[in-house]
Amino acid sequence: MTNHDTVLQGGPQDGTTLTAGGVGLIEIETDGLVHRYIPTTQRGGPDGQLTVYTYDGEVDPAGASDGAEHARDRAASPLAEEMQGEDRG
């Protein structure tokens, strides 16, 4: 029997239980994207005793790309430097 301490809420892994040991960020790669979960103060799971980690979004592990993140919106992006001062809307 595995003693899981975490349940994931939201995203593609919603409802998954696992052992996280209180880490501040869980990253799981699914379908070529990294999905992030962060801890909350909520308790949940089948027995109501698991720490709930909530979905925090997805990123492309290769870096910013349209669809996962917009390169123009990243401060470290060369494109962002070019657009500095321009309307980003």
C-alpha cells in the first residue's frame, strides 16, 4: 500500500494522488508540455487528509512558443526587448 500525501486539482492530472513530500512545485510532462501544480492550504482526497496541489498552467519545455506562452510577453525574450515601449495589446 502506497501512502500518498498529495492530490492534484485541475489540469490534465486532476484527481491524481501521489507522494510529493511537501515540495513547492510539482511539474509533470504530458503530451510534450510541462504542467505545473502548486500547494495550497486545502486538504482533500478520498480521506480528506491529502494536501491539495492546484493547477498552475502549462509551459513548453523548449521555451516560449505561441500556444503555450507568447514569446512577446516574456521579459527575457529577445522579442520582448524589441517590443519594449510598443503597445502589446
